[in-house]
Amino acid sequence: MGGWLLFCCPKTGGSIEEIEEWRKFGDYSVSSLGRVRRDIRGYSRWLHADPILNGWITVRGYRAYVLRIDGEKREYTGHVLVAEVFIGPRPEGMYVCHGNGNPLDNRLSNLRYDTPAGNAADAQRHGTFHRGSRTGGSKLKEDDVLEIFTLLREGAVPQVEIAKRYGVKASCITGIKKGRSWAWLNPSQSLFAEV
């Protein structure tokens, strides 16, 4: 059983019409448009309930569901459910990637299996790749690192002193100098390359 649904296109703002196909997954069905429904309602309290499950949004921004499969409750994310039901089992080491970068757009046409490197390339293209001070664990900000680049270029202040000044370890400053960290921020990285 399927039908047509109208979606708003995230890129153009226009609408997209797609046919919805449902496939079985235990006592549930998963839609090619990313929806999940309960097929069997064993309790009277479910008789008039909407069989389409809402799930919840995880801290990472994905829609998730708790499904009871073979009597055991298990948590699933929507994109993984759609990919495994429609594309097939996920190859080892592969990720389920969203083509448009929207973690809530679980339409089959938006999902694919890809390598971790492909997923990271997607994140950079979509602007969702966290680097620098956006990682949350960084002690340094972009402005700090630009100042560190200047200090390293001038060579007047020892790396240990630079590290103390910014509250980081000397190995952090060495990583910046050798281009192992923050290299994307340094336009003249080649100045620090070791011969």
C-alpha cells in the first residue's frame, strides 16, 4: 500500500512529489519517505491510535524509534531503518549518509551507503563538519591560532612559552607548527614544513 506525498524541497523551497512505498520490518512497516508505522496493535489502547510513529530527535539531530522486534525492545534511527529495509544490509565500515545534509530527511532518495571519508566530505560540503573551536573540546579559538601562527613565524617566543600563554600543552603548539592540527586555518603552512 502506498500513496503520493508532497514535500518541500530544502534546496529550492519548491515542492517535491514522491510516491510512498511501505516495506515490512517485523511488526512494523518502513516507508520510502522515512516514516515508520505499527502494523499490529495488540492492545485496545492502540485500536484508535495513529499507527505512524513519531519517535524522537536524538541529541545528534536524528529521528529515532524504539521498536519491539521478536519481543525485544531496540532503538533504531530512521535513516538506518530506511536504508537497511530498502537498500539492504549495511556493508561493514560504511555509514548511512544524507545527500542533502538534513539528518531528519530520511527519504530513500536522500540516503546512501558511503565510507567514513565520504561522510566527512558530505559534512564539509553541507557546512556541518565541526573543526576548530566548533568541536566543543577545543581550548583554542581561531583568533588564538592565528596569533600562534604569527608567533611561530617570527620565532622570537619559544613553543613552551606559547603553550603556557594559551593554556595548552607544548605538543599542541608542535601540532600546529607541523600542520597536524589547525592546518586548514594556516594559509602559509609550507613555512613550517620540515625538510
